[in-house]
Amino acid sequence: MNGFFDLPSDLQHSYLGLVGLHLREALLPVLAGLLVSLPVAQLCVRFRWIYPPVLGVTTVLYAIPSLAFFVVLIDYFGQSETTVMIPLALYSLVVLVPAIVDGVRSVPPETLAAAQAMGFGAVRRYFQVQLPIAAPAIIAGLRVATVSSISLVSVGMLIGNQGALGNMLYDAQIYHRPALAVNSVLTIAVLGILADAVLVLVRLLLTPWMPRKGTTR
Amino acid sequence: MNVLDFAHAFFNDSAHWHGYDGIPTRFTEHLTYSLEALLIAAAIGLPVGLLTGHTGRGGNALALIATAGRALPSFGLLVLMVIWIGLGMLPVMIPLVVLAVPPILVTSYEAIRSVDPSPVDAARGMGMPEARVLFQVEVPVALPLILSGLRTAAIQIVSTATIAAYVGLGGLGRYIIDGLYQKNYEKVVGGATLVAGLALATLAVFWAASRLTVSPGVRRGG
């Protein structure tokens, strides 16, 4: 594997540079998605009737193919990272909103009553009781959203080389170096699996009261 | 000029409505590829998912397949296959099927697993053979989830088939890719509109299918 990690200079990044770029382009949208879906999910829990329409909207957004999304946004944001990240953030909502709603709804009413009896206000109850109990469900959603986001970034290559590791695919074709394509696919897949493992670890650390063994999803 | 004007201009140009690069031809191509890939993926994923769900074995292996399926970048796989095999139908079909199998497989497994055990036991107690327990009790109850797995797969296929225009496949993605190269933004937006329309139509078809096939009792309970 001589030079497996040596990239053509037109990529303007080292291998690790591209990995960093890829992670940023994939993870920022998920973070944005999480920040949006927390309040949205809370609204859905409070007012049950808005949950079905919210689900409908996120499903419709998710159905729109990434390439179509990207090219329409070019008109507003140019061929930039922002153009790639906005659709990814919107896609993450379809997984995160239901995950958070289910998680928060699964908190037993007795627990909520106990928190109230201990004098917790609504805000403190949300952050110290509901969110921690919902953590496993939320992280299960984050795992799906993160892994999909990491694999989707590569499509950004089609709109002016905004695909981070995906840009290697273009060079693999024009320079006839299949190894570059293999490298790109493998690296993206490995990044996805590593991110998944990190999130599992985070869940274990966040929920020390849960049994270590046994299957959660 | 905004996006709507571009789309308007694209659809009003009569040259886009006939010939080998006309909208009807491209639309039919896209639909054909997508259906073929979905049928192949369902033929692989459904039987395995139903069987493993029925017997309850292999859950961990399936969870691994699910993560691996999500982690593999569809676009990268597409380009890699074309570099290895060359242009044609096969290098495109392989990634489409590989990406569609995990959601179908894993969702149908989980769907069958999550069926309430008491009616299943009742069916067994009444002397139903295993095949009838699966098809007359478990599958009807699990149908909404099974359909949602197929829906996810179908949406991913439609979306990936769009990207496949980059490696020479026909279909609606052609307008986007060609338009980008020709710096013809009208064409790009027109193609994007059509693709989004097809994806929404896919959603609608699955919504209608679940209305028609899911038994009213199951729908009310779920």
C-alpha cells in the first residue's frame, strides 16, 4: 500500500485534513439538528396535536433526495459547505424528533410526580429528570443520524468539491487511481462505525444506572 | 430570477417534453431502475427478516448489518463499482440493492419481534402450523412497520438513483448532473423539482398502500 494515504495536491488537504473537514461537515448539522429538535420535541410532548404534522413535515423533508436539495440551495448559498450542511441538518430531524419525543414520553408519571413533590420547577425537572431518563432513546437516535450524516457528506463532491473525503472519488476517476476510491469508501465507513461506538460509550457514561450488559437496540 | 422562475422556464420549454432526453423518458427510466432495485432488495430482505424475526435468532448480527449499511457511503460505493466493473447497469444496481436491503431486513425483523406474544401463543394453542402463525398472525400485525422499512428503502433508492446519473445512469438525475456541467441552472432546478416530486409520490404510494393493506384493527391499536 505504497502511498495509500498520499493524496493528489488538487484536493488541497492532507488525508487527516480531509478527515477533519469531513467530520466537521457531518457533525455540525447533527448538532444543529439536535438543538432544533429538543425544543420541537418538547412542544410535541406538551401539545400532542402538533406531533403528527411535525412528523409529516420531517418525513417529507427526509424524502427529498440530497442532490436535489443541494442544487436548489446553490442559488442561495453558492457551492459552499453551508449548502451541504443545511439538508443534512434537516434530515437528522426525522430521526431525532421521534427519538426525543418517545424518550421523554417514556418517563413514568410517578417519577415526574416525585420530582414535583421535591420542589423541582418545570425547567429543572426537564433538565435533571426528563432528559437524563430519555438519554438512551436520544442517543439511539443520534447514532442513526450521525452515521447517515457521515456517509451522506460525500455527495457534496458533486456541487463543486464540497464532499470532504468524497472529493477523493473524483480524483480516483480522473487519475485512474482506484485505491483513492477504496480509501474514501473505507475511511467514511470506518468514521461512521467509530462515531457510532463513541456514542455508545457516551450513553454508558451518561447512564451509569443502566445495566451494562444486555442489548439496547 | 429565483428558483421558481428557473423551474418555470424549464417546464415551459417544449424541448424538454419529448425525445430520449425528454421528461417522460427520464421519468420512466428512473422509475424502472428504482422499482427493479426495490424488488431485488425486498426479495432478499423480506424473507430473511421475517424468518429471523419469527425464530428470534440473529438479532445482534442484524444490528451489525444495519450499522454497516448506514455507514457505507452510497455515492462512494457507486463510484467504486463503476471503477471496478465499468459503466453499465450492474455497477449501479449493486450499491442500490446493498443500501436498500438493511432497512428492509432490520425493520421487518424488529416488526415481527415486537408483535404482542399473546395472540401468537393463542394461534399456536389453536393448532396453527408455524407458517400460518407467521403469515396470518404476525405479518398482519407487523405490517405497518414492515411497510415503513420498505418505504425508507424506496426513498433511499430514488435518492441514490439520482446521484447515479454522475456515473452515466439515465433517469431524472441526468438533468441535475448535465445542468451542473453545462452551467444551465434552469435544467438543474427542473431536475431537482422532478426528483423531489418523484420522492414525494413514493411517500404517497406507501401511505396509500398502508391504508389499503393494514387491517383497521391494527391501525387503531397502533
